[in-house]
Amino acid sequence: MTVTVKNKEKTPLVVPTSVRRKAGFKAGEELEFRASGGVVTIVPKLPLADDEYTPQERRVIDARLKKSLDEVKRGHTAGPFNTADAMIASLKQELKKTSRKKARAAER
């Protein structure tokens, strides 16, 4: 879709309704304008992660991320896998190990 408008010195530049509709912009939505090399890009402003979660939820997320990072640092990872079948075989092997540990614990 191409729409041409004239850039007048004293009149604000207006994005035509048909262009906004085609882009999927909603009324009241915050938009971000980026300019580079004679090109203006308009994109919806994305919410910050801080706005998305409550402080309590953020603490839980941060704690889980820290735990995961610690596990990776200790080498508790699997893969990379060349195929999905290789990944599934690895998962099945881990399940067998877990089942054996549970069985031993039940015997005690």
C-alpha cells in the first residue's frame, strides 16, 4: 500500500487512517518512531518487563533464572542434539535414572 502526503512546514505530519489500519495500530496505543537514513519506522511501543510483573512475581522469576544459571555453570545440561530422536532418547534415559532412584528410596 502506498499513500502520499505532503510534508508542510507548519502542519504536523499525519499518518492516514488507512495506513494505520493496514499496520494494525489501535486507537490509544503508544507508538515508537525510529529515524535512520531518511527512513522513519513506526512500531508499537512494547511494555517493559518491569511493567509486566508484580515485584513478587519478578522475585520468583529472578530466583528461578539464578537457579537455572547455577545449574548450567555446574554442567547440568544436556545436548546439543543432532535430531529430535536423539533428544527423546536422552530424556528417556534420564527418566530411567530417576525411576531407579525412586525405587531405591522406596526400598529403604
